[in-house]
Amino acid sequence: MDQIKRRTIKDLLKAHKAEDIGTIVNVKGWVRTKRGNKNVAFVALNDGSIVHSIQIVLDLANFDEEVIKLITTGACINVNGTLVESLGQGQSVEIQATAIEIYGSADAETYPLQKKGHTLEFLREIAHLRPRTNTFGAVLRIRHAMAFAIHKYFNDNGFYYLHTPIITGSDAEGAGAMFRVTTLDAQNPPLNEEKHVDYKQDFFGKETNLTVSGQLEAELGAMALSNVYTFGPTFRAENSNTPRHLAEFWMIEPEVAFCEIQDDMDLAEDFLKYLIRYALTNCIDDLEFLNKMYDEELITRLNFIVDNDFVRLDYTEGIEILLASGQKFEFPVSWGVDLQSEHERYLVEKHFKKPVILTNYPKDIKAFYMKMNEDGKTVRAMDVLFPKIGEIIGGSQREENLEKLLKRITEMGIPEKDVWWYLDTRRFGTAPHSGFGLGFERLILFVTGMSNIRDVIPFPRTPMNAEF
């Protein structure tokens, strides 16, 4: 075959110029379908650059029969051909093939994606191949776009990207079971005088785990650089087999010095609206596909977020609304309970019909580092609540007063020796500061309209599942 510079299918379908018509082009990709008759074949070719495939037209008289037989669903091919205007619906151009090279065949009898209509559950079993489907191609392109938009937003707003450790000796907020990191012999670990495992002989000389959050370390960065954010993997060793839980997931956690709770809420609202506008502007083909195939209200719901100011609602007032609603909830409501998704969604979807930022939670259901309000009962926490999702962001103003912070860690039974470095930021040049955490997969769930968190990460890590 003649060497011609490859064009992406996205480029040919979206960005071709009038002068491209009638020229020889080169495309490479994977066969989605092949149909036709004894004279002509029509191949749908996709290279992952766009949800749409380009049609390759083959005049069978011009090709070796053995080559044609190898063009099956899943095969990877290299095509030269003439770009022509398409007479068919749904695409503006197609390629009349002049030369074809088979890069890799795919046995029609054993290729798992030979048929259409596979369930999402089945596709989770073949996570190594599911990116080739239209659904997961769309999800992964949106995931990329959102990751890029996150970095762009913070960079354009004067934040610095801080790389916080994945291996840590602290539990950020008592957030759940942690994965232990050790080089000790699992069958015969060294023991100390009390007959406990002697972690002093471990690699780090102490017990260490995979992080559940980069927040505490990000606070250290904010006390020097003012505006920082983290974006990295976090881990929870909870045995939760639900559509909303993963053992490995990604978190975005900005921390901002000289920022109080109102500023924190403003930042969260502006950030989320920016990301969703970015998706609507840059991922519309994929969103339209997901809207058609999975969730007919998806694009309407995304515009709903962008077009509405978020309601700022005190937790106590929220409880009163729920109690007066007459709604029968699975989990009873009373002041002091941590709200469940059903409560959060009622406030957003039925009562206000707008996104809600819930503030001033009872101190007993929130983490030690949150700043106490003057009433002594509540803290300056804030959760952003979205339709269909419930909580999508959790944040707070942090307690900058050393005495108050020491009192809280004592109340909660946290050893001072474990957080001495965190307390030092209150000893030396303390400052008001705030931040929040956004679970990346929760964001992708909302933006894609998918219903299971395992379908918005390439290789989900869940109980009894770490195959790839």
C-alpha cells in the first residue's frame, strides 16, 4: 500500500474541507460491522476518535477474496481510498476503498463483541475489550475531557497542582477501612514484646496504608501556596458491592487559604458549572449518543445545572422540610442524622427543583477538622446535592484555631502524635482556609447518565474483582 498520512475518523467526519472530496485519504481502525452483497461490501470503521464510524465502500471485484474474508467485526485494518460525499443518511462522507491491509484479524466465532446488545454486566466481565464498544468509547472520551477540564479550570484560576502521597501513615478522617502497605512476611511477620506485629521492621518503620484522601496534605500546601488542588487515586477497603462504591477511585480536592465557607460554596458551584458547560461544548456527540441509548433526560439535566443558581440551605431547615414533606422515606429523618441519598434527592428534585448546597451540619456526624459554629453544635460543612446523584461534593471551612482543634481530636479519640504535623500548621502562621472533595467517578456518573459507578472507570476495583 502507498504510504499516506493517516487521518482520524473524527477529522474526516467533522473537519474535512470541500477540497478533500475526491482526494485519496488513509484511515485505520477496527471493524464494527460488515454488510453487503456479492458485488459490494460496506464496512463501518471506528478508530476511537469519535462515537461515529465512517463507512468504507468496497467494490469486491477489486479485492482478493481472502482479504475480504478477514474483514470481520473486531478486525483491525488499514485503508486507502477516495473520500466522497455520502448518499446515505447519518454521515456526510464515506470512503471508496482502493487498498486494504489487514493489521489483525478477529475470529468471528470467538470474538466476544461479535453481536450487538450486550448487557453492561457482561461487558464488565471483559473490561479489556469493552472500550471498543460505542458506550465505553463515549464514557472514556468524556472521562478524558473532564480530567482535562479540571486541570484547565484550576490552572486558569491560579491554583497549583499538588501531588499528595498515595502511601500514608495517617487516616485522613476516619473515612473507613484502609488497605495496608507492607513488605513483611504475611505468613511469619516479626513480633514485638507484646506479641503484636512489629512494624518497626517494616519498609517504612511504621504501619502504612493506601490513602483515603489527599486533603490533609493539601492543607499543608495551601498554607504556603494559598491555592492548591489534588487529583489522584484514593482507596477504601470497604466490602461494599453497590452501584455507588469502588475500592479504588479518583478524587479532586482543592484547598484554599484565606477562604471561608461562603467562598468555598461559590468555588464549588462555579467549578461544577464550568465542568458541565465544558462537557456540553466539547462532548456533544458522545452525550447525544448516551442520551439516546441510556438516559433521555441526560442533556436536559446537564443544562438544568448550568442554568440554575444553587440553593444555599441550612441543614436544620432541610430537616424541617423533610419532616413536613409527608414523604415516606426508607431511612427516618431527625435532626442529627446523616442524610441519605433519598433525602438529598427529595430536596433537589421535588422540593426546590434546583441544585442544593446544604450547610451547617451537626458536629457529631462530621470530621474533626471542620470549623465549629458559635452555637457549639454545628460545623461549617457544606455538601453539594445534585439530581439523580445526591451528594456530589463534600467540603468545609477547616478549623484554624489550635486550641479548638486539639479539643476536637481529643473528643474523637485521635492520638495527637499521629497528627502532630497537621497541628503544626495551626502553631506556625495559621490562617482561615477551606476546601472540598469531588469524587471523579461521581462526576462522570452524572455527566454520562450511567447508573453504575463500575461503568465510568476503565478497570473497576471492587470486592473480589482485580483481574486486569
